[in-house]
Amino acid sequence: MDYGNTFILLACGIGLWMTWGVGANDLANIMSTAMGSKALSVRQALVIAIVFEIAGAFLGGNGVTDTIRGGIIEPSVFANTPQLYIYGMLSVLMAGAVWMTMASFLGMPVSITNAIVGSLVGVGAIMLGVHAVHWQEVGYIAISWFSSPTIAGVIAFLLFISIKRSILGAENPLVAAEYYVPIYLFLVGVVLAMMTTLKGLNHFHVNLNLFHKIAVVAVTVFFVMLLGLTSIRKIRMKLKFKLNRHTQFQYIEDMFSVLMAFTACAMVFAHGSNDVAIAVGPITAILSLVKEGQPMHDGWLLSGMLLFGCFGVILGLVMYGRKVIETVGSAITTLTPSRAFAATLAAASTVIVSTSTGIPVSATQTLVGAVFGVGLARGIDALNLNVIRNIFMSWIITIPAAAGLATFFFWALKIIFG
């Protein structure tokens, strides 16, 4: 193919830029609850980000990557003009990279899902005709943009209300925490098992019946509870005298910091299985087309691109993630470890269910919806409505802006390469 090596270099270079933007924006948003609530140190957050981002991308992201590669624009439309397909995918990458960089600079937690899907629809519908777009698939994705933050917000609201009533509002909060925190830790273990262990076994084509799945979940929950309760016991051993109510709350938040560490692992895994897969979808489409002459599934190529995507995402978080972390971690509502725990567990549960269906739900929108739900549980005065308004506006603007940018880049590539 003419310009084949040039297209590969462009795809990798622009793809690295875009995944850097995903790290500076999307992954920073995912880590914002843990870091904004001071539940995790910077070093702990980075270790979790690296390990579980890579694990999520490799063990859970294939279905979403396939949706982006061929589920929105029909590749067969380009059977006689494969170069147009490459222009389209490069345009999507450039539009996503530019938009994510601008949003990160402004500190706005926008969605790479919205940007990529908006770009694909813009290129497919405006440049190639409406017949080139799988509108039913787009409809499912669009519904998830509204439903996922709403569901996560409701779950987070109910979770934090239960924490307030059972622990924080109890006559003796510390005694109540010793009783109820293991129950919340059990819920975390179930979510982690469903997200990581079962997905990992599915990735290696280990087919389990219902009994075996329950057994795997039970074993995972046991180890999570063992680790969690051991850490909580160390915190409890520091208490050598009766504490006043205010100091009790400090120790309770330390206990929730332990739970927050596990929920952060779950949320980062969910992000890796969803957003990294979305980001590398256009890259793998270009590379497989140049290499084989047609868009196709290639195991080693996909694995290499997922690792490449993880590198760019983590690099973006480390270099430029602080602005989005400040926006979501402290500007929407004041977060403590107990509040952050409720938001993150709700968001992780919502994202992983969506990812298992192959629908590219936005982890960013889901977590912001969950943080909103926690703030609402404390009363409307606990929310910074100006920040929430700006975030919602950035979500709405993302789709047409990405579509317009992708259209512009598509025409530019046609002029440059013919």
C-alpha cells in the first residue's frame, strides 16, 4: 500500500499523543477520588494505576476494542478504497488527541468514549454517508452515556446513605464501624472477583459452570477480606484508650482508606478494560489494514497495542493528571475516604457490567455521576453546582467538537495524500 510505513508511524505517534491525553484526563479522573480524599498516597496510587490498568486492558478489553474497530463504521464500505478507511481512523486519533489535550489543560474531565465515538460518527456520516454507520450500535452507546452516570449516581447515593446511617450517625461510631465495615469489605470482594478473577479466566478461555464461578468468587472474597481485615486490625490496635467522637471519625476514615484501596484497584481495572481498549481501537485498525490488507483481528498486534496504550495512559497521568484530579477530587464536593469509597465502588460496578456487554461506556462520566450522587446524599449545598454545570457542558460539547475536528482532519489527509 502506498505510504504504508508513513501511516504506521502516524498511527503510532498520534496514538501515543492521544493515550497520553487519556491518562492526563480519563485515568486522572479515575484516580481523583482516591487521591482527592487522601485515602492513598501518590506512590500507592501510581502502583495501583500501573498494575491494574495493564491487567484491565489485557484481560477485559477485547470486546470493546472490536466494537470501536468495526462496530460503528462498516469496514466493508472501504473494500475498494482502503486508504479512505485509514484516513478515517487517523482523523479519529487526531481529533481525540487534540480534544483530550485541550480538556486536560482546562482541567475538565471529558470522555475519550464520547470523543472517539463522536469522531467515528462524524467521519462515517458526513464524509462517507449515513449508510457507513451502524446506527443501532451508536444508539446503544448513546443510551449508556446517560444511563451509566445516572445508575452510578443512584448506587453511590444509596451506599453513602447506608454508611451515614449505620456508622457515621451511630451513637458509638467506632463500634458500629467494626461491625459494618467487614460487610462493605465483602461487597468490595464480590465486585473485585466479578471484575478481575472471572474476566481473567474468560480471557484464557477457561469455561466455568455456575458452581465453579461461585467458588472462584468465594475464594477471591476470602483473600480480599483477609487482607482488608488484617490492615483494619492494625489500625484498631493503635487505639489504646477511649476516644472522643471526633477522633473516632478519623479512625473510621482510616478504615475506609483500606476499602478505598481495593475499590481503586477495581475502578482502574474497569478503566483499563474500557478506555484503553477504546483508545487503541483505531490504531489496531490502521496497523492491521496496512499489514494484512483488510481490517481483522490479530492477537499479537492487539496485545502489543494494548501495552503501547497503557504506556501512554500512565505517562499522561504522571505528567499532567493533577488538574483533572483537583477538579473531580475536590471541586465537585469535598471527599473523605468513606465518601470516595461509596462513589468509586458504585462507578466500578456500573462500568464493569457495561464493559462485559461490549458497550463502550464512559468511565469518566460514570465516576463523576457517582461523585455527584455522594454529594447529593449530603445535601444540595454540598455540591459545587458551577463546576458540575461546566463538566456537563464539556460532555455535551465533546461529541460535535470531536466530529468537527475529525471531519477537518479527514479532508486534510485527503488533500495531503490524495
